[in-house]
Amino acid sequence: ARVVLDADTMAANVSVTCPPSETSATLEVEHDVTACDAAFALSPVRTLQLRVEATPQHAGHKKKHSMAAHNRAMELWAIIAGAILGAALLACVAYYVCLTRRRLRAYEIQQAAIVRDQVEAARTRLDDFQAPFAVISARDFVGLGCLRDHEQILDSGALRTFLSVGAVVRAKRAGSVFVFLSHQWLGVAEADPNDAHYEAMCRAVAAIAERRGVELEKLFVWVDVLSIPQLNRTLQSNAIASLPTFSAACDCFVAVAPPATHAEGHACDSKTFRSRGWCRAEMAAFWARRGRDDMFAWTGRGGGVRPVAPDDARLLETISVFEGEFTCCRLGHPDGEACDRE
């Protein structure tokens, strides 16, 4: 502290700097009178006690300093809280990513197992029939008068069934010939309401018999509605699963697609035949196992049955089986029925 005494008033001008934490202080100031001692009648005491009180300005300064310290503390806590929250968020993201990867890996393993089982099941189905191979002699077929369901032909005794591929091979050695007829259904629940396809099939069967040089009694016909059970869903499913084996067991394949009118009113021909998923599946099954040399088409446009050329659209489109049209999809799979693509 610095003390200056006024000679006239004996007032003291004191300048003191105190720590911020103190509001008052008592100072002892030594002084030395070097002149006019007698005039001022000063006592020989050489020590003054001064009481210094903090001014309001100092209190405001303290409050301002306290607020600054409080703000710094709040900023520090905010930084700490933000760091903790960010770390927690990163941990959650990392956990979610790891969990998703594990689930994806488990899903991939599951799907791979399903595909492996499906491939193995398909190989088993190709080794032999999963259902009886039901055919009818061409002589009996042309005498039916129309396409009939499997159960009707079965009751009449006209169907001949083979339980193994080996049995078919033995029949071929005995001179029998088997022909696979593929066609588009002309109704939703009925294969050939107006017998348009049946008449074309009879002509195609006669043409194949002439081409192969066999009697109608030795020529056996496979047609879906006639050869596959229509009432028993389990037997039907097994027969459908054997389609590749059924087609491979046949000597000839004929796509029957003459111009006709569907029961719903739209036109059907070779173009709509190629668009149908089941027609594509039947063609692809025969082509994959037997090649194209014994594949024929009957379109009703003259010339009888004709061989399927290597660049024929019917043949080229068979590789896109699942892009074909299926009635179940068009109807929206009523009653939760499985899709034919399965």
C-alpha cells in the first residue's frame, strides 16, 4: 500500500490492492516524518493502522469472476456429457452393425442350406419318377372325343402307368414310343372347354406316328390334365415334381398351339403359348435332357408338325421359365395357395 499525507488536512490517500477473496483488510503502515515535526505536533508513534473496506466495484468484480468460473464449469460439464453421449452413441452403432452382420451371415448360411437341399432333392427327382408315369395309347386317345381328367381316364382303365424309368426303357425296347404333348390351358379350371386343342393334338399324334413309323397302339401319349392327378393335391404335387423326368422319358415333344379363344375371351396361339410359365418349364425340361432334335410344334398353320429350329423363339424363351406368366399370380394366390413358381 502507498500512503500519501496531505500537509493541510492530514488526510491520507491510500491505494490498496487486495486479493479477490477478501472484502476488508487492516494495514499497518510505517511512516517517517522528516520535517516540521514540531509544527504538526506529531507524536513519536511511527505506525498507523488503516482500515480498508472493499468498494462496490470490487464486489461486482468478484461476482463477475464467480460467474465466469461458473460458466467455465458448465462448459466443462457440457463437454464431458457430450463426450459420454458420443461414446455411447458410437458403441450403440458398433453393436448394431455387429448384430446386423451376424444376422446377415446366419441368413446367408440358412439360404445356402436351403438351396443345397433343393439341389439335392432335384437330383433325386431326376434319377427316377416321384409319381406314376401315366400315359394313354394313341389309339385310345383319339377315341376319347375330348380331353378328360386323369381320374376319368383312370376309372375307364385306359391309362397305363409306369412306376420307374427302367420300366419305360424296357417298353421302348419292346417297340413302344412315348410322346409328350404340351399346350396352354384355354380355361382357368378347365383345360380345353371347346375341344380346340384336343383336335389339334389328335392330328399331331397321327403325324408323329407316321414320322416314327409306329402303329397308334404302340404310341403312348402324355398330356398334363390326363396324366397328372387333378383331385389329390399330394399326388398332383409329386407328379409335377417329376415333370423333368417325365419329359426326359419321352421320345418326342410336341408344342400344340393352334389359334384358339380362351374362356375369358382373349386369343391364344403360339405367342401366348411361349409366354406361359408351365409351357416354358415343360419345353426346358425336355430340351435339357433330350436336346432339340425330337422337339416339334403344331400351330395349325399348315405343314403339320414341324421341327423346332435352333433359333425358334419357342426354344430360346424356355430359358426364362420364371419370367413366364402363371395363372396363380394373375389371380393373386387366392386362399393363400402357394405360387406355382415354387
